[in-house]
Amino acid sequence: MKSKGDVKSKDFVDDTVFRDRFVHYFGGPCVEFGQLLVDRLFGGPGTINEETFISALTNLARLSAFKGNLHEAEKFFFYVFSQGKEHIDKKGLIEVIHVAGMFALVVGSELHEKAVVPRDLPVIEAFVSAAMLMADPQTQELSATQFAVWMNEHCPRLLEGINHWIETVLHGDHTHSNEPSSDPVIHTLYQLPTPKLEDGATEDQINNMYVFIWALSTIVPLVYLGHKRDESSAQSHNKHPLGGTWTLLYSSDKHGLSMNRFQSHCFDYREPSIMIITGIYSEGQENQFIIGIDREWRDGTYFWGDDDCFLMELKPSFSMLNKGAKLISLNEKQRGFPVGLRFMKDTSYKSNFVLIEPDFENGFRNEDIPFRVTRVEVWGCGGQEAAESQQRGRMWYIYGLFWFKGNT
């Protein structure tokens, strides 16, 4: 980085000019973040010498690569947003999530280059509300330790976008156009971790889903972000997940709300997928469940799924309800066994967390809380190759049917 390449003396002569340049480079689309960062690294106005500059940026590079001690990076960025205070309130936490989303979605991403992240989105409110459950009940503020613990337990990749941006500014390719006064163009050095949406996703769906998908990408296991299943455990602490491509397999808005249509569009897809179930409780409150399926869908009376399966509630409150192997069952019509889509509380199989009945129109939470299903979507997380493989399988099936009918 050449922020001081033309400076001959030991000290930066014009502190104001340096700070403006620093804010410009490190703020990118979030100028406020650049200002907060320079204040955290160098304190208030004053002379910044070469030793201070190199020390601050070396430490920043180390933290953005998560090479510090336990929770050190999380606490550093906490203090950036809290402006050095020991606690942060709800408004400050909203700003953390807003900026993290902006960097993850906007910077270096062709798909989301025009994206914005409004601070009042429901998914941001869900994250903030969940984090504030750990806050001091009197002050309604979080400490740095509480923030770090909450983030690592619930959304360990929340700060990925910020880290990617800082690493790109520090190590990426900075080029200028031929115009002397042109701004530098920052080329991303790393692939951003947020999945891309294609093959079946309309422009409206992309615009409505991008922040939602980013939020999910901070939480879900790596098998849903482009890593192969046999790599997931070994790379569980990888701080730069691939992102991958998510393909819309089934949408009740597009294909109709029915078990049959769901099966015809999702079966024979042999990679992990994510189901999003939206409904309304009897009192009118909206609910939303996210089910992660780390194996291909199947119909039967048995329970299935591997260790990376999960059930998460996003509305009315955000929480990871359960995760683990052999907790999912999908039985459409075999008699003598419970029918519907079920995600169990444990392997005793005595009670459901969520049950979707075979009509795909009604469901239950915790056995006795009914809700009406209003929308179901399933996104395949295996990329273009998995989607093409599913299509080839369907074509062979159709070919086989025609061949069989033509020879009987």
C-alpha cells in the first residue's frame, strides 16, 4: 500500500490529508466505517509517524485474517463501531450488521454491485433482537465479550464482508485509469462468501433475497456455501468460504403450493439444499422457518439427514432450533406411519419441532401451535453442475417412459 509513498520525513506532515485519504480507501461505499476505523487505529487528530502507521496496519491485517487470540478480531471491530466504549446499544448493533452486509454484497460483486442494505430490513431486526437477548436488562447494551460470544455461536461469518474488503485494500491490485485525478479501482482478491443466485431466480427474487441470502450465509454450515461434504469438517474454521451458487429448485409462487409439485422439482437433486417456509399463526403473526438439508430429498417412513442438517426460526424471532443427523422425515402417503414433512426435537422421535402436513397448506410448531403455510421455496446449494445433473436425470426418466410405452 502506498498511502505515504511520497512522504520524505519521518512524520506525516498533513494529518488531515492523511485521514481523508485513509477514510476514502478503507471506507469504500461506507464512508462512516472508514471514519470509525481511522479513529480506532490512530485516535484523535494529531501527528502520525511512520512507526505508528506501520504498526496499526500490521495489526489490522492480522486481525482481518483472524490470526489473533480468541474473540480478538470480533472485539476489535466491536470497539470500532462502539467508538471505543465498553458497551454498544441497539442502534450501534444495527450499524454493525448494516455495514457488514454492505461490504459482503456491494464490494467486488457483479451481481450486487447496485445493491443497498436498508437498516430496517426484517432480517436485520431479527439478528439484532436475538443479540439483544444477551444485553443488560437495565441498560439494554451489549459488552464486547457478549457480542463476540453471540456472533461466534449464531453467525460466525457475520464480519466476512468487512474482512474481505480490508484484505483487498491491503493486498489487492490497485489500478488507476489514465486520468490523473481518477479514483483507484479496487479489485477483489478473494471470492466473497455470499452465494450467487441464478438459474430460475427472477430479478425481483434476486432484489428481494440478496440480503436474506447473505444473512443465511453467515450462519449455515460450509456445505451450503460451495464446500464438498467431505471437506466440511476439516474446513469448519475456514474464514473464507467459497460462497457457491444457489439455484431456485422450487417456489410455491411459481410452481404451486403442493407436495407433488415440490417433489417433482426437488427430488433427484443430489446436493445440499435449503427450504424456506413462511406462514401465518392464527393470531396473524408471520413465522418463517429455514430447513437445511445436507443430503438429497427422499420419501419414506424413516428419518434421514447428516450432521449438517439444521432447523432455524427466523420469524417472529431468530434462533437455531436444532441441528444434527437423522432428524428429518418426509412421508407423503404411506399408511400406518406419520405423514408430512417433520423435523424432530431429538432422536427419540417423540415430538416435532415443525410439522408440515401433506397438503403443504397447514403446519404445526411444537406439536400444538398451528399455522397456515403461505409460501415455500427450496434453493439448491450445489452449483450449476448439480442443477444440470438433475436435469439430465429428468430427461433420462422421461426418455425411459416413452421408450417403455412404445415397446409395450
